[in-house]
Amino acid sequence: MNVSDNKSKLSLSSSPISIYHNSKFSFDDVESVLEPLFGNYYGISELRAIISNVDHIWCAYNTTKKQYVACALVRTYNKDKVLFINLFGVTQACQGQGIGTRLLKAIKNWGQKQKYVAIILHTQVDNYKAIGLYEKVGFYKQYYITNFFPPRGCLSFFRSHGSDAYEMILYL
Ligand SMILES: CC(C)(COP(=O)(O)OP(=O)(O)OC[C@H]1O[C@@H](n2cnc3c(N)ncnc32)[C@H](O)[C@@H]1OP(=O)(O)O)[C@@H](O)C(=O)NCCC(=O)NCCS
């Protein structure tokens, strides 16, 4: 994970939540958020490989509780000036507090400043919470993809959702 450069911090003084971009996150920092959400599907070694291979990481950190509460793993396709969100999640206890919205808006703002043209992601067609968040921030459904998330592993998160996906896009 080459995340030591391009460090930035975006915070609201009244909020205990700070958003960090490409700070010196350890695997433990990122996995503490993403492993409970996605570990049963990907398995720890594949999850670690995904973390290692992304170009950017954004995390939300609760400065009062001193813990990471949300992470987004993002790849860049520089030829097309497109950002691709590989994984995006907020720890279960902190969902519904606007943290996902703040994290996604931070990625969107950064992408606009860097002159990317779009952000793309995939989400299960029945993950209404995620779709609601993405549409609120300006994404729309571009394609319906059958069996994009095939059954595998123990599936605790993915079992609660179907295997079909929407590809969603946000033009910047
Ligand atoms: C999906 C997820 C990222 C949302 O993050 P969050 O911090 O809980 O979201 P927010 O509190 O910022 O809510 C954002 C919006 O989501 C939408 N939303 C939330 N709950 C919803 C629900 N039950 N149904 C429909 N939309 C919902 C709303 O539009 C909400 O905006 P509003 O509060 O202004 O109405 C988070 O719940 C999560 O990590 N879930 C598990 C992992 C996951 O599904 N990741 C996405 C994989 S593609």
C-alpha cells in the first residue's frame, strides 16, 4: 500500500469525524472497518490484496473514540480519467449518521479538483441503503449486471443481498 504521499485531512470543527485521504493507514486500520463488512465474502487474504492494489484510500476517523469508522478503496483509470470505487463501507454501529455521505462527497470533491470525469461503482440491486446514498450524491444506474457477485465464502453480508448488481456512475 503506497499511501504515504498526498496526505490530506478534511474535518468539520464541530464533528468528531475527520476524513483522511491517503494518510499512513495500516492494514489493521482499514481492515477494522472493511473486514466485518466484506471479510466473509472475499476472505482476509483477498481483502488484503484489494487494499494493497488500490490507488487511493479515504477513511473516516472518530477523533473522540479514536477509531476508524468508514473506508473507501478507490482505483484510478487515468487514461479515461475515471475513478472506480472498489469497496465502500461504514461500520455497522456508525451507519445512518451521515458518515457515508461525507466520505463519498470527499471523494467526489477530490475527483472534481483533479479533473476526473466520472466515478463508477457496483452495488447489489437490492442494497437499497447504498443505492439511496449513491443517488443522493448524484450517481445514477447505468447497467444491470446479472450475477456480478456470485455466491462464495460464508457470505454473511452478501447473503442478505442478491448477486445481481447495478453499475452506477456519477459524472463530475
Ligand atoms: C451503505 C452505507 C455505505 C451507507 O452509509 P451511511 O453512513 O449509513 O449512510 P448515510 O447515513 O450517509 O445515509 C446516506 C443516505 O443513504 C440513504 N439511506 C439510508 N438508509 C436507507 C434505507 N434504509 N433505504 C433507502 N435509503 C437509505 C438515504 O438517502 C440517506 O440519506 P438521508 O439520511 O439524507 O436520507 C452503509 O450503510 C454501509 O456501509 N453498509 C454496509 C456495506 C455496504 O453495503 N456498502 C456498500 C456496498 S456497494
